[in-house]
Amino acid sequence: MITVNFIRTNNDKVQVEVPEGTTLMEAAKQADLNEIPGDCGGNCSCCTCHVHINNAWVAKVGKVSYNSIEESLIEYEGEFRPGQSKLSCQIKLTNELDGLTVHLIDDELL
Ligand code: FES
């Protein structure tokens, strides 16, 4: 199992355990996080699964690929932060990401 820590904008932490291979968006859905509606079901077309990766995890998660569909969507988001912004549906949770910490974006801003 992989543990993920979601940090809300008020700094509340929501921890969830999911099987390896689950996407970060699916983990958020499992935890009933309304900040991640995941409207397109993980098809990289809605941006409602945008999160900020905690700085300590950016290197392990990796940045959004240059010229990718993910980049073309996310770079226009109001809360876009180069290096930290990711679409959570594009992150598959592996053992290497056990303990991953991500910051949620206020759903009013989506
Ligand atoms: Fe739609 Fe991630 S769930 S882009």
C-alpha cells in the first residue's frame, strides 16, 4: 500500500492508503476530497485534478513534460506553479512515491 498525504489550504492533513498503481487523482477521490472532482475521469482534459507537489517530492514526481497535453492544459491555470503544478490523474503511485505529500488548491479557484 502507498500512503499519500493531502494538505488542504487550511493546513489540515488528509492521509489515505491506496494500492500501488492507483493514480493520485483516484487516491483523492477515495478520500472524498472535494478539491479534486476529476471531472474527465483521468483523461487529461479537464484540469480539475490540479495539485501542487510538495517541494521535497518534486524531483521524485518529475515535472510536467515539455510540450505535453498536460503542460498545454495546466500552464493556463490561475494557480499554475512551474515545477510544482501537476495533474494528479497523470501520476501513478509507485512504491517510490510512498509518503508523497501534495498540496490541494482551494476548489473555489478551480
Ligand atoms: Fe481531468 Fe485529471 S481528472 S485532467
